[in-house]
Amino acid sequence: MNTLQRQARLFRLVRPTAAPGSRMVAEGAEWSDGAVALRWLGRWSSTSTWDGIESLLAVHADDGDTCLHWLDPPPVRPAAPPPETPGRAVWLPAPTPDGLCSRCGRPWPCLACGP
């Protein structure tokens, strides 16, 4: 489980084709708690859930050809909080409804946008 992840991340499963190139065979989401939902594409589409990316890849990418492509950038690790001064409150910008910092757009709480 990724404890730093505060929102879902989207991905695609891609496999090589006979001609040069590759094709997308499934798309999915890794939820903030580490659970994974996968939607297979094609004539007989289906959806499956997994306890994590590792278990999904162990079953569906064990051939060495299937690749997972993240569509989102990796989560931004919050900066270390500034040292606290006794009696001084730390100000943080408000989060937006989607859980991002209202000043810089990074995952909230964003400690880089302090006073």
C-alpha cells in the first residue's frame, strides 16, 4: 500500500503487437488505499479488482511483455514541515474539493506554500 498516495492514479496495461508497436489491452485505477480496479477492453470486456498493483502484475504481466503505463505523475511527497516555534501557528492554504493545494495544485496538505 502506498501511504503517501492521497488520490487515485490511472494506468493502462499495454502489450506488444505482431507489427512494430503495442496496443492497450486494459485500463485501470489504483485507489488511495492501494486497491486496484482493472477494466479489460475488447469484444468481451470485463472488470476485476485486486488487492494491489503487485498482485495484478504477478498474474497479468508475468510474460515479461505486458507493461503498466501510469497516466498520472507519481504522487508528490510533501516537504518536511518547518520547525515549530512555540506559540506560533503554522498557516496552510485551504484544499480544493479534489484534495489539492489551492495555491500550487500539489496534493494537500502542501507545506511548501506556507507563509
